[in-house]
Amino acid sequence: MEIRLSDFYEMTPKEFFLYREGFIGKRDADAKFTLVTTRKLMFASIMPHARRGLKETDIMEFAWENDLIETLTEEEINEQRKEVQQSIEFWKNYDLNNNRC
């Protein structure tokens, strides 16, 4: 964490905590980007020699990706579909009323 000493002394504890959290978040995001890029390169290199249906996650799986997967109930899926349909209808009506494509 690179911070000038004068800036450090001018920070409140909350400001330092937020600065530290931002630094750690950026460092983690950069590391994840590097790992995902490496996996994509590996996947592209292996693909010509692999069986069909191979996925990137078959090559290398990351723990943080499991956190991103969310299981939705049928009711939640239907609610999302309803919201999407309402949005589509709204913009169709908007385009028709304003003579725009």
C-alpha cells in the first residue's frame, strides 16, 4: 500500500480504513483478472485438442465463481420474466408514441 506519510497523518481512522479496503479490493480484482485471463489462454490453447463440450471451468475453477452462482426458485424466475416482458412492452409503446425506431 503506497501512501505518503503526510497523507497518512492527515487521515482519520475511517478514511484510512476505506483507503485500505479500496486497495485490497483493487489488488484482489487485479489478481482475479490475471487468473481469468490465464484460464482463457489455457482454454484457447487446449481447445483444438480437446473433446467437444469442454468449458473453461473444466480446466480451472475458482472459489469466488461459486459465490456468483445463485439458485433461483421457479417463482423468482417467473417474476423476472414478468419484469422483462413489462420492460419490453413499455419501450415498444414508447417507440410507437414517439415515432422512433
